[in-house]
Amino acid sequence: MRPALKAGLRPLWRDRRTLQIGVDPRRAAALTGLGKAAAIVSLLDGSRDTAEVERTAAEYGIAPEAVNRVLGLLASAGVLDDFPADLHQALPDYLRARLAPELACAALAYDHGDGGAAVIARRRAAFVRVYGADRIGACVATLLAASGVAWVTCRDSRIAGEADIAPAGLGTADLGAARAAGVDRAVHRVARETRTADDPRRLPDLAVLAGHPDPVDVAELMRGRVPHLAVRAEEAIGVVGPLVEPGRSACLRCADLARAARDSAWPVILAQAGGPDGPATSPQACDTVLAAATAALAAAQALTFIDRAAPHVTRNGTLEVVLPDWQWHRRTWSPHLACTCGAAAAAPGPTRALSPGTAREYASD
Ligand SMILES: [Zn+2]
């Protein structure tokens, strides 16, 4: 083991006896009674294994027992990682530096003790295909690539226009060219190592359906049992989800059947408004910030799925924002008994209520 304080946390003194690791009480841990053994905290940057930490500490007159007591305390407080030296060696310098915030964030968010290594390994092995290069789909593609997803492709047959330009998506240089090619360029602007060439023979690990999905694409994904995440924003409403795991969670048709149960005219409305040629309304009522916020939340849900380290709140549900509220709300979509996808026979996925905590306290005696 190469003990390292979690990269995103700083050691700070609360008083002469209490060392606090981290600032925000929802992440921080306070350690008391460390004595002079507190000095070893400065050695915990992952550059030494445990034996080397003990040897260096001995030069300061700190016994191995005291070192192990501090390490145990830090580990039980959840602020100690086993530094991912192998992962660091496997990444080129520029990528290691670029992904450092991703590693630090994953290690904290998921409370892993590996410095985020497992999460980055999953992202480096993932293939995501984005269907639709509108201002949301293009942003989702760049966000995923910048987050370390190794293979991000885009399917879209349209030409880029002024309304497609978005800060994290297509730019003015892409105007008049194929939107899909513009997404490739946008991805490489932030993540030059990302593989963007599509392989039509391969099914992706995850599909993102931006805008109104083509029923042919949806049918292919359902047949291939490919998990897919829907995302759209129009009529000044952003919707992320559902995240469909075919046969295991509510699919897009499950949601439409539920809407039709409440509104008998829904199928007629849907037939006119949806489909691959949508949206029917132009201009699309999705301003730049709504597009960015919706794309960011969709990318977060996609990463949660790829990382496999937290519950998916868009499984059997959607996250929705109705402007000008800017408060995201979750809406539940249960598998529909009349749908042929088979999800109604599967158990609903877990959801987790998140609540802010207070600083956890750990004492050495
Ligand atoms: Zn269904």
C-alpha cells in the first residue's frame, strides 16, 4: 500500500490537538490525540509505501506503532487512499494531469479507497455513442470525453447551423459542416486522446439519445439490450432520463404508455411532435444555459452508470427542470404492465435519499 491522503482534502489544524482533514463538514474528519505522530500526515502523498513511511517517521523519532495507529485512524475516517501508482504510470503525463480532478472527485464522491482508480479504469474501457448532435448532444459528448471516457462517438446526419452553437459543443468553425464531424472536433479540443470513429458492428456500452430519438435506433438498442439515456430540452423544460436498462427498467415506451393512461390524446400528440424529424417547433425553446445544465446533468447520469458506484436516480425516473424555477425534480416512471419490454416483471431499482452530514469525529487514545 502507498498511503495517501485523499487528493481533494487538505489537512488543517482546528486547535493544538485536533487535526481536521478537509474543510466542508460534509467531507471533513477531525482527528484528536495524534501527538507528534501527526507529523507523518505530511508524508502521505503516495510517494512512499507503508514501510518507507515508517522508516522516514523513525528519523523523526516516531515509532512504527504510532504510524500504524495514525494510518488506521485516517483509514477509518475515510480520508486515506491507497495511491494508484500503477494507473498513474499507465497514463501519459498530460492525461494524468488532466484527469487528476476526475480522480480526486471520484475518490471523494464514491468514498473509494483507491484514489479513483477503479472509476477511471471503467471510463477508459467505456464506449458511449451519442445519438443526436444538437446543442445538448454535442455538449454531452464533450463532457464525457473530458471526464475520461475513452471512446465517444456521435451519430447525426444534419448540417450545423447557428442555433447548434453551444459553449461545450459546436462552434462557429463547424457551421455548414456535418454536425457529427463537428462533435468529433469538439471532443478532440478537450480530450485529444478520445476515440471518435464509430464502429457500426459494435454495440456501445451506453447510448445517449439527445432530442427526439429515431424509433429505429430505439428498437435496435432494445433488441441489443443496450442501456440508453434519454435527454431533451424544449418548451423551456429540461428532461434527463429515463436511463433504460432494457427488460430491467422502464423504457421510453413504458413512459409513453403511462402518459397515454393519463391523457388519451397523448399518442396523437406524440406522433405529431416526436420522431426523428423533431422537434416540430422551431426555434427550439432551449436557451444556452438550459442546454448546458441539461447536458451536464445527463453526462453526470451517464458517468454514474459507467462508474457503477452509485444508484442511478434516472432508472425508472426522470430529472426535470421547468424554467424559470431552476430546481431539478425527480419524476418516477414505473415499468408499464402493457409494455412488451418485460421490465414490469423486474424489481424496481433502489433510490437513495442524500442529506448533508456533519463533520465526523475520530479520536486516538
Ligand atoms: Zn417498456
